[in-house]
Amino acid sequence: MARPTTIDTNQILETARNLFLKRGFSVSTAEIAKTAGISEGSLFKRFPSKEKLFLASMDLPVFDVDKFLRKKVGENQVEANLIVLAGALLDFLRIRLPRVLMLKSNPIETLRSNPSAGPQEILREIKNYLEEEMKLGRIGTFDSEIFARMLQGSMVNYVFFELLSGQAHRPEETQAYAEEVVSILLYGAEPR
């Protein structure tokens, strides 16, 4: 009879993910197993190769577009909806971007196409949301794709610079950034 599992697979994946993100693919499976508190043999029973462990630990999260956009048309203030979206994108990108960069930098990279999670889907949904709000007359008419690219791109840029510096901003700084980006995009640099 096999010994009962004492560590959850998700805990192993979290340990592996943290080590891969800190040290890259060169981290050994022996170190991953030791840090996770299991034997290397136990690790290989769950993940037959280091590559499979790597890919499983770098699984990409999916952004819940419905929660932040599709159901918001005509509700609340457009500015408030976009600020909530921007904050949610920052949180999402802080998880996704390091994993994408790690996958892209690796020789075994097999970044799976997942349109429901990717930047093109998010861009399309921001664009669609803005166009629906335009139809309702709640915002002026402008090029929704450019606006969507500027909003999404500024959030990616913010997280990318956090990654480069190795320091995340404080929550109040992040909130202020999201608010200011949305304000500039909606109202421009004109004095208010």
C-alpha cells in the first residue's frame, strides 16, 4: 500500500514556480523537491520530467473579462468602471507577465495559445466596452482601439517596470496610477 500524500500538488507547483521565477530553468529538481519537503522521486512520480513541471508551474492565469467589462455597460460611471478594470489588470499582469517572460525565455517554451487569457482578447473587450458606452452616449466618440491599447499598454508598462526594479508599488500608489491613467485617457491633459 502506497504511503499517503503529505503535500498537495498545488504546493509543489507553487514552490517550483517561485524557484523558477527567481532562478530560471537552471534550478535543479533536487532543490525544488527539497524546498517542497518531498523526495526527488516523489516529484518525478507527479511530473515525469523537469520540463513538464516547469510548464505546469508556469500555467497562465485567465483574466475574467465578464466580471470587469461585459456586465458593466451602462452601469456606474464609465470612469469608475475603467479604474476598476485598470486595477484588476495590474493585479492580473503581476501574476501573468513574469510567467510569460519565463516561458518566452526558455528553450522548451511552448507558450500555449489561449485566446481567452491573452492580450488580444482583453484588448478586444476593452474596445467593445468603449464602443457600447459610446452608443449609449455615456462617453464621446474616439478611436476605441487606440484608447484600449493605451490603457492596456500603460498597465503592462507599469508592471514591467516593477519587475525590472524588483519592487512592487504600494497599493495607494497603484490606485493613484490607475486613476490618473484613466483620467488622462478620458479627459486629456486639459485643465479641469
